[in-house]
Amino acid sequence: MKKTFVHFRKNNKGMGTVEIILIIVVLIGLVLIFKTQIQELVSTVFEKISVDSSAILA
């Protein structure tokens, strides 16, 4: 019984999955918190790209 418990405690193959899930949850939370700021930034960047590309084509 003790040998099984020690093996279970040393076996950490699932740790990577748990860590990745926690990172994804934190990233989703940050996106939800800063959603409007991200949308404004992306909108501004695409507007500048559009203006610059029309200046190059003209």
C-alpha cells in the first residue's frame, strides 16, 4: 500500500494538462476583462493598414 502511494505521488504525468488548462482559463479571463480595449486596438490597427495600403496603391 505504501509503495503504491509513493508511486502515485511521484507520478506527475497529468501535471502538464492541468497547467495548460489553468493558463487557458487565465487567458480567457484576461480577454473578457479587456475585451473592449482589444477591439478598439484591432480596429485602429486595421484602419491604419487600410489607409496606408490605399496610399500605396494610389
